[in-house]
Amino acid sequence: MNFDVIILGFVQGFTEFLPVSSSGHLALAKIFLGIELPPLNYDLVLHVSTTLATILFFFSDILTFLGQWCAGFVNAEARKKLGWHIGWAVILGTLITGVIGFALKNFAEEASLNSLLVGIGLVVTGILLVVSRWIREGYGRVALMDGVYVGIAQGLAVMPGISRSGMTIMAGLAAGLSKESAFRFSFLLSIPAIIGATLVQALEIGGWHNFVSTLPSGWFFGAVCAFLSGLLSLFILKKLVIASKWWFFGIYCLIVGLSAIGVTYLGAW
């Protein structure tokens, strides 16, 4: 069995949701350490696994809000419920994410090969996370405009070094949402965006047979590890966000980002 794919699945799943930018870390690992990134099809498998972890974690909320949103088309009272507003906010936020993500896609891919740009992205993430410590918690519930704010943040997070979870949760907090609402909406919005991006990349590979036949040995066990470690990181992040302790990740991102910038400028690598 290829234990590398299992280790990669665990690491990918655990860092996918924490506000440290897993894409930024993978880019730096490839640039400085020469670590080969996994084949695109295996990377997609890991993203599907972590998305399934997100769906399971929020399964009760998804069923409730989806039922309220559907009922809103035939019942005026249902349109007053939270699910109606969250449903439209997710749709609008997903559209905005798609437009921004598509516009930045080529530049983001080139930036992932540049340690200076990745380092800058991590520094930006670090600063935002530290600043989030002083954002006063709101008590508002998700509204349509929150889909705009958080959707923009999620679209910009396509850049390597910019944490998707960090950007979107902070955007929700800045918009006046409670910590729990910002956490929940961040990940509800991530589900259609990640599924959509995965489908687009899968189509680029070309054909189900090509996709499956080129997966590395042990890929299934790696996917299970990504799923389980993804669930664990969601539990951890929720507790840290609710306790207002997640800004500590900002210090870590600042250290890694500034180190990457310093090594790049000094040419020490």
C-alpha cells in the first residue's frame, strides 16, 4: 500500500478547514522542498472527501434550511424563516465566487509557483486573522447581502496563501453575524463552490475511465483519512471561533509568510 497517499489525505483533510491556507502550504512545499503534489484526480478525490465531511457536519442544518427554502416558494410564512434567506444568500454568494474565481484562476495558478506571492498571501491572511480579534460580534442573522460579502471573500481566497475559511468567517463577522452564524454560513457557502470547482476540473481530465484508472494505489484509504481528519478539524475550528481563539492561527500564518518572503529575497534557497 502507498502510505504517502494516506498521510497526504490526513494532512489535506486536517488543514483544509483550518485558517492556514492548505493551498499556500502545498505551494511552498513544492517550491522549497521539491515535494511532488498529488495527481489532479487524487486531489479532486480528497476535495470530495472533505466536502462530504462538511455535509455530514452540517447535515441537520442543511435539511432544515433546504426545507424552509423550498417551502418559501409556496408559503408566505416560510419566507420569514432563516432557511429562505440563507438559501438565496448561498446562491448569490456562489455566483459571485464563481465569477471572481474564474477571473483569477490563471493568475492564481501562476502565483502558486511564486514563493513571494504565496508568502504575501499568507501575511495577508495572518493580518486579517489577528485583526479579527477586535471585530465586535454581531447578532444578526444571515441576509442576502451577506452572500455578497462572503461570496467576494471566498472568490478572493482562490489565491494561494489566502485562507478560504479565514476570509469568509471574518467577512461574516464584519458584516454583523454572530460567531456561530458566520462559521456555519462560511461552510454552507463552501459546499456548492467546491463541488462546482471539482466538477470543472474533473471534466478537464476527460472521462471517468481516465479519472479512476490513474488514481494512486491506496487512494480509498487516503480519502477516508481526509474525511475523518476533515471532521476533526471542523470540530476544532468551531470551538476556536466560538471561543474567539482562532486569531492565534494568524500569528502562525505571519511567521510562515514572512519566512517565505525573507527566504525568497535573500535567495537562501
